[in-house]
Amino acid sequence: MKVLVVGSGGREHALVWKLKQSPRLTKIYCAPGNPGIESLAECSPISPSDVQSLLRFAREKEIDLTVVGPEQPLAEGIVDLFEANGLKIFGPTKLASQLEWSKAFAKDFMRRHGIPTAQYATFTAAEMNKASDYLDSGKYPLVLKADGLAAGKGVVICNEHRSAHTTLNMIVEEKAFGEANDTVVIEEFLKGEEASVFAICDGTSYVTLAAAQDHKRVFDNDQ
């Protein structure tokens, strides 16, 4: 079996390392990969967001299965594209992956389906006056989240009004977390242990994997 892993980070390195152990594997590629991955897979310098070039590569190399690591190509619709062309690919469709790449969509989804989540409000770029009023009347700390993908850095905990207004301006006006972020989610702060729980789903059933923690801040006590 020929496998293509899309991505260039530690996540993809781990995927390549594990896939390499399968006795069914005959060849493994990674696009674009990184120097560490090069010792395990044949790397090709294709951007993860260039889904058309990835499709051509998969056809040319007769890839049996493509595994997508980053969120960006999922948001670009790589799974939809590959499936439309008869290629097997592991990952959610563009619509399903919106749960990951749009925080506003995910929050609304949870509210519609009765899934417990922190209280929140969503504001577009045209509603900045309303967002500002919400910050003035809010109970701190508050959490401000850029709606779209932000390389894992689009969430800011604000302890008082001034930092909240500054963060709001950074997200919507200055586009500090990406041009696509013209919507902001303002959420109540929940204190406690944070964990990510993963599951693999085929559309009707699922299997849960091990939980993990993501420590983004450089100092102790989440500072």
C-alpha cells in the first residue's frame, strides 16, 4: 500500500513514524514533510493548502491512501476533492471539519444539539460596537477567540476591559490571527483542567483515542 501524509509538523512526523510500522506499507510519501520526516518518508515540496497539486501528485504516484494532518487543507476541501476523484483519503469533509476551523460554527452546533459548552456571544466585523458594549458589561475574565484558523494561537484570556478591547481590535481590525478572522467569539472563562479527547468516526460509529493536553503558553500557571 502506498500512503501519502499531508503536512510538515510533529503531528505528521508521528503519523509517518507509526504508519511506517505497518507490514502492509510498501511506500510512504509526505508533502511537504520536514528534515526529521525525510529519514522515514520520501518528501515532496507541495504546500498542504495546494490541494490541486496534491491531487495530481496522488494520481501520479498511484497513492492508495492519503492521510491529512493540518486543518488548512481540510478547510480547503481536500477530502471532498479526493473523494470526487475516486481517491481514498482519511479526514473529515469541508463541512464536517468546520467544527474545527470555525469556532462560531462549533459553538452554534453545540448549542443546537444540547452539548454542554461555555456561555458565549458571536460578533462579526460589522457588529464591533455591540461587541464593545458586551465587553463593557461582561464579567471577567473573558475569553476572546478568533473564529477561523489561527495556528492554535487565536484564543486570548482577558482579565480586564482594556486587554479585552485591545484583543478585539487585534482580531478583527488588525487581523493579527489571519485575514479570514472577521468574526470573534466572546466566551465565559471556565476554570479547571483542560484536555482534548479524540475519536475516529466512520459516520455511524466511533472509537475514542487517548486524551491529551496542549500547553501553548511559555510560562508556568498558563502565563
